[in-house]
Amino acid sequence: NRAVGQRIGQGETLEEILATTPQVAEGVGTTKSIYNLAKKLGVDMPITNEVYSVLFRRKDARKAVYRLMTRSYKGE
């Protein structure tokens, strides 16, 4: 998981990373599962949403962090 995150941060796509990584990156599949479950149940999970966007929608990781850090406060 750490190696995947580092490589995403260096600009590689998830497809490139998974094609060249011999190990299983458990967090990738887990992110997709949690994202889909949260959507199904109507649960707001901002961190999961941003990680999903970076991994599966090729959103910029820096922008994802910015969106998380500048979002409105609310009771959680």
C-alpha cells in the first residue's frame, strides 16, 4: 500500500503500478469495496471518496488533499 501511494504521488497511474507490482496492494481493492458500500448505504466518507478518486478516476493527489483540508467542518 505504501509503495502504491508513493508511485501514485510520483505520477504513475494505478494501471501502470499494478502491472509492475508483484505484491498485492490490499488497499486498492479495499478502497473500491468501501467506496461502493458507503454509496449504497448513504454514508459520507470524505477520505475514502478522495482516495477512490485518485486511484480510479485519476484525480490529482495534491488536489485531493487540498479538498480534504479545506472542506467545511461538521460533526463526525
